[in-house]
Amino acid sequence: MDLKLYYLIQDVAGIFIGIYGIKLVILGFLHIVKKGFNISKLLFLLADFLIILAGAALAFNEWGIKWWIVCILLILLNRIINSFAYRIKTKIMAGKQSLVK
């Protein structure tokens, strides 16, 4: 078997990205358990699952620029969903503050 360095780099990058995604999902579940459930937290959790998928795409597929592009697109989609969820969260928090006044 011919071991190339770029195979190893892709696998290690995929494993690290996947572990980071798993950590984010666990923290998201803990936050939902402590603070309660709403739509913005669900969107944050969905975006964190995209990080796990990006890591799995790199780790479990053979080397190719296609999988790096898929990984980058999933991470960008994660950022877009996170920014959308943050806007929802700030609107929810603004609504709660107006009810208090």
C-alpha cells in the first residue's frame, strides 16, 4: 500500500473537525437541557451537525479536492445558519426585554 502524506493530512483534519463538531453538539444539548428549548437553539444544533458531517466527509473518503470543497461549503453553511440563529436569538431576547418594561 502506498501511503501518501496528503491522505494522512486529510484524515487527521477530518478527525479533528469531527471531534470539534461532536464537542459543539454535546455543549448544545447541555445548553438546551439547562436553559430550555427554542428555535434558535435548534438551528445552532443543526449547524453543529454540519461540522460533524464536514469532518466525516474528509475522514471517511479518499483524497480529493471535491471532499475539501464539500467540507469548506459545509463549514460556510454552518456559519450562515449560526448567524441566522443569532439574529433570531437577539429578536427573542429583545422581545423578552420589552415584556419586562
